[in-house]
Amino acid sequence: MFLSLGIRFEANVEAMNMVETTGNYSKHRRVPYIIESENLVKIIYVPAVSGESIDNAYQEPLAMEARAEDQSVCTLCTRGEFLKSMDQVYAKEKFDGRDLPKEPEELEQGIVKKCTVEDVGGFLYAGKPPIKRTSAFQVSYALPIKNFAVYSMLEPQLHARHAQLRDVEKREEGAAEQMIYYVEIGTAIYGFVFNLDLMAIGMSALTGKPVLSIDEIRSRRRAAIKSLARMVSSGQFGAKLSRFFPLGGIRSLVLTATDKPFTVTSPIYEKYEETTLKRLEKISKEFSEECKCYILGKDGLETPEDAFSKLISYLREKDII
């Protein structure tokens, strides 16, 4: 079963993805973007949130949900440090301090069994032999929607930090009690796509065979879906949320479930909900596949939580989770 999520959200005054600091100036990530205007194609630069940022925001609740389901999660992933099993030092925990197996299949199985996050999010072991486990989920950058791209804004905001100096000698040396700094903030209606291959969870990337029992696999699939719902519902993705939590909310959402890989039409385009539905109808008809589509505002789905609730009920009926 393959899940695909397309979502639009409004973010006013956000600093969700900062890329560098020059002196006292923190810059927001920006990317080149294609727009069409008066029969011309232009490239403009717009604020953006990287896929790596959203990836991190998804794996944090994944670790939390996995622990709630009594699943194994390694120490670093539990702390939100997703270094994964990149070498012998970081992989050794999965084998209780023992020497790592030399067979690639045994090494992959040992890591997958000991950490749900590395099972779902993948890892790249750079030892000998090297092992690559591709992530079961895919995520795009969050970009301004086409109709809004030219209106998306980046603007520096002035802030000041104050620290009281009690040492008279430091005062005479000219130590600053107040520091002025600028943070570049963005405002836009963003859209991004998130795909999740449920059938890759708990399966070996090397042999294609199950690494876990069917009950453990179902449990990890539940955690993967719940963490996606948690991320969408809470808005806990991006940086500087402690003082720049963006105001706004979810504008629209499309969630699909298909037997084979299928990606929703990108939400940066207008009428992406209708286009996605038409594409699914053709696939269902031509390839005789069962497809489900949940669209915010249709069929009684008033909130994103309604869509995920419907999806979870459907997957339980299909005995997927």
C-alpha cells in the first residue's frame, strides 16, 4: 500500500528554514522558481523550506509514536539526532556492543530490528561492506503555490538581546549590554508532497524478505501513519518555532492510498485536488486497482484529522495495519 499526501498551508511571519548567518544577519532559505507571466517564462527567487527540514520534523514524532507502540528505537533517534548507523561506532548499539556481522543481510537486519526510525527513514552504513537502506518515505521542498509565488515575501526583522553586566571592569572595556540582530522572515502559502511506502517497512532492502513478524510490521506501519498525522496536525516542522511559530494553517489537503506507487498532483498548482482525483479514476479503471482519495472539504472531511481517521479505518479493514 502506497500513501501520498499533498498539502497547502499558510505561513505568516515564519523562519522555518534558515541557511546561514553573516554577522548579525540570519538569512532564510530561498530557491529559484519558474513562473509564467504574459506568455513569458521567468525565474524568480522565493522563500522555501527544505525536504531535509520536513524529514527531520517527521522522524521526531515517529520516534515518539514508535516508543508508544513499545517498538525499539536507538538512543540517538530517541533524542532526535538522526545520525543513523553510518559507521561501526553508531551501529554497534544495535548489536549490544558485540562485533558487527560481516554479512550485509545480517547487518541490515540487526539495525532494522533495533530501530523503527532507521527502518522507516533508511540509513547509509559506510563501513565494510557498505549498506544503503532507502527511506520508505519521500518528501519535497515546501514551495509557494504558483498563484502566490510573486507575492511571497522575505523581510528582515530587527531584534535585540539584553544582558545585564555587573562587572564594572567589563563596562569600562566597552562590553555590549545589548546586541542588535536581524532575522529574515518569510510569508507565503506553501505546498509540499509527502509519500510513504507502507510495504517497504519491516522488509529487507537486500533480500526483499520480511525482517520482522507481521504483527511488528503492522505496528510500525501504524506508527509511521500516526507520526505523519501528528506532524500535519501540530505544525511542528521547521526551525525557530520557539519565537517564530508561523501564523496561519492548513488551506487544503489531499491524501491517497493505492496498491502501487502513485503521487498526488503537486499542490503548488491550482485545482490539484480535482486533477489528482481524475488521475486516480483513470488508474482504477485502466489497471483495475483499488484507490482511495480523501480531500479536505469533501465527503464530510472538515479537518486533516478526519482524513487520517478515514485512512486508518480503511487500512485496518484491509488488514494493512
